[in-house]
Amino acid sequence: MKILIIVTLVAIIASLGHALFSMSSGRRDRAMVRALTVRVTLSVALFAMLMIGWYTGHIQPHGLR
């Protein structure tokens, strides 16, 4: 579960980088919009994975002491 979360975070960063590259290089706007759509979808999926992991007990929250 934790590895899947890390992979999703890396994919979010890669998608954001792709959108930045598309925007700065003057490429098609569709590539940038698609990359940002993928990023938002991955962010929602990451949030769902975190909530499911917490609910099932795979992820334990800890407080600062």
C-alpha cells in the first residue's frame, strides 16, 4: 500500500512536469490540459487510497510529540 502511494506521488509530479514542459515549449494546449487532467485524477485517487488505507488499518496516523 505504501509503495503504491509513493508511485502515485511520483506520477503526479511527472504529470505536473509534463504540463510545465508543454506550457513552456509552446506545444499544443491539448497536451497541457491532458497532463493536468491526469494530475487531478491521480490526486483524487491518492486521496481515496489514503482514506482506504487509514480505514482498513494499513496506514496508522501518528501525532507530533
